[in-house]
Amino acid sequence: MADLRAQIASKVAKAEQFLLLADVAVGSECWDAGCSLVASAAISASDALIMAAGGLIPSREEHARAAKTLSDLTDASMGRQLHTALKTKSKSQYDSARCSQKEAEEGLKAATRLVERAKKVYQNE
């Protein structure tokens, strides 16, 4: 159990770091970097929440399944937050299209909710 708690702590710490830098990027009007960091924060927070609930983290390529798993193990709102935060992952990291201010700000709000929930769950473990 201590090992699981340490793994969850690591995921929460990573989520907090990514979120901090996402906030800086969005505040600096770096929408693509912000969206990319938002996705990383959301994934780490989601992993922590899934692990804390006793679930198995879906593989890296299965983000849609992660949102469903998160919804099933926590509540539907957390799955929606993950979906929102991940909407621009490919666009920000791989496509030539640019992310917008609205996308970055919406993603940041969603990732913030996920990270806050993960921190709360970890503290109550």
C-alpha cells in the first residue's frame, strides 16, 4: 500500500508542476504550450485519481478510455474535465493548426479541477 501511495503522490506532484507551467504559458499568451501542458497535467491527475480508486491506468494511446474509466471510478464530471483538457492535445503537440486563447483557458480550467480533486483525494488517503 505504501508503494501505491508513493506512486499516487508522484502523479499528483507531476500534475501540480505541469499545471503551474500551463498557467504561466496561458498567462503569457502561449496557447499551444499551454494546451500541451494542460494535457500533461490532466493526464497525471487522472492517473492519480484512477490509481487511488483502485483502477488500472489505460495505456498512453487510450485517452478516451481513461475519461470513461475516470467517470466510472469517480464521477462523470471528472471524465468530462479530462475530455475537455485533452481536446487540444494533438493540435498543440502534432498539428500545424494553432490553439486559441479560448481553448487554452478552457483546458486550464478543466485541468485545474482535476488536479484539485487529485490533491484532495491524495490528502484523504
